[in-house]
Amino acid sequence: MRLLLALLIIFAAVISLGFWTNHLLQASASELLQNIGQIEQGLERNQWDKAYAQTAELEKVWDKKAKWWPTVLDHSEIDNIEFSMAKVKEYVATKNTALSRGQLSELKLMIKHIPEKEAIRLKNIL
Amino acid sequence: MWKLICQGKDNMILGIIRTIILFAVVVIGLRLMGKRQIGQLQPYELVIVIMLSALAAIPMENTGVPLASGLFPIFTLLVAEVALSYVSLKSERARGVICGTPSVLIENGKIIEKELARIRYNINDLLEQLRAKNVPNIADVEFAILETSGELSVIPKSQKRPIVPADMNLPTMYEGLPITLIIDGYVFSKNLAKINLNEDWLKSELQKFGVNNFKEVLFASLDTEGKLFYQVKSKAV
């Protein structure tokens, strides 16, 4: 009985950790999306320098907030986001509107997709 | 090129580290599940063992998959197995649902056809199992019960079972377990203390046979009649 109790306690802790992880994923993803939104605003107003500064800021936020993501997410998804971020930075640096916008929307979708994929929903369970 | 080689090497080392971790986790998990696992598996235990191996293999071979996605399901299976074991230990009804119930295939020497058909067990299966149990003649069987683990228990007719001393009213001596005293040169002092003996006694006994050092002994045991059995290590090994 002691073994079962100990395992159930650890199991409860693991479940709580799972919920907490989902919450953290949601929070850090929304912060990243906010940064992407700011880059988009810069592009809309043709403020390329500001947009470029925001891409650097996005990288900083990514390094700070998403450092732990590979421990719970598929590493290939993280790699794709990092590749996409590098592309965005270069497209913004070369002031290419079409490519910057296209890549930004892809990046946005990829980041949005992560907490959605990890959320406890019937769609994901099935 | 060198970078690629280094990356490949890192990937290999990661794979090794992950394999060691997952192997340790699965071994600990199976140990926690108890000794019953190693012997006869109940249907749900078999499912758990198969799933465990598959779960451990995926993050082992693919370093892109987080270790946690293998470890958490393994832990969940461990909890499920231990919980089901406790439930089936405490409740007879749950035991019936989780493990199933034994099926009597031969009762009072008569084959129960209905039961055989119900569990889709044909006569050839039954004969095969009986032969495996050293009962080649079905006419010698009083009871045959198919256990929940899939094992067939056979109770032969009283006329056909081996004779035992009680049948002939023969008195017998107590036969306990022999106590292991030395394995591969290592002396089990705890076992010696259990029977109120010590290493000095063991040493003097072995010296009588020309063995001066415990390290020379491969195995030594003492039976309940006080007979010391020993074998020295072979020099070639």
C-alpha cells in the first residue's frame, strides 16, 4: 500500500507539473506572439529599423522564455521555429516586405500551434 | 566535415545516455511492479510489458523526441499496474474482471466441452498441454484447470498420481532449506549467524579438507542435517 501511495503522490505531482507546463507554454507563446505583432506593426508603418530591433528583441525573449521548451516538445518543432526566426531577421534586415510578411505569418502560426497542440482537448487526445 | 562528424558523435553519445536512462527506468519500473512479472503474466501485465518496451524504444532511437515523452507514459503505466494489482488483491470481483477467472476444462475425469468451446480451446491444445505436464493419457486426469495466466494445472486421478511417504505411513525427517555459506569466495556471515555459527567454525571445517582460504571456495552450503557441502574453484577458470 505504501508503494501505491508513494506512486499516487508522485503521479499527482506529475499531473500538476503537466498543467503548469501547459500554462507556462501558453504564457510564453503569447509573449512571443506579442513581439511578432510589434514586428508586424513596424512593417505596416514602414519602420524597418524599429522592426529589425524588434526581431532582436524577439530572439532575446525566445532565448529567455522558450529555453525549456525542448524538454517537453518535439525538437524538430523548436528547430523549425529557430530557422523561421533567422529567416525573418534577414528578410527584415534586407527590407523585403513580401518575404518578411510571409515568414512572420508562418512563425506566428508555428508558435500559436504549440500551446494549442499541447492543450488538454478532446481533439488532441483523439 | 569535421563539424558533421562531431555532430554525429554527439548524437551517438546522446543516444547512449538516453538508452542508459531509459533502461534504468524500465528496470526500476519492472522491479517495482514485483516479482510476479517475471513469472506468469496476467493479461494486463503482458499488455504493460509490451507497451513499456515500445515506449522506451521511441525516445531511445530518436533524440529529437523529448525524454519526458517516454518517461511520463512509462511512469503512468507503472502507476496503473501497481493500482490494478492492489485493486485485484483487495476485491474478488475486480480480480475477475481484471485477471479473468480460471476455467475448468476437465472435471471429475470428464471433458467440459462447453467450456472448451467458450474459451476457443481445442482438444489438441488440451492434449498438448497435458503432454507438456507429463500426462500423456487424458484418462488419467481428474481435473484440468486453465489458469488466468494461460498455464494448465493438472490434477491426476488418485490412482495415477505419484506415491508419497504418507500413502505408506512412512515416517520422514524434517527437510529444511540448505543454508548458503560461501558463493564465489564471499562468506555470508549473516547466514552463519542465523544458525549460531561463525567464520572460525567454517574455516576450521574447510581446513579439515585442506582448504585454507575462503577465496578458494566456489560454493559452500550446510544442510539441515549438518552436512557441509563445498566445491573449490577450478584453476582454469
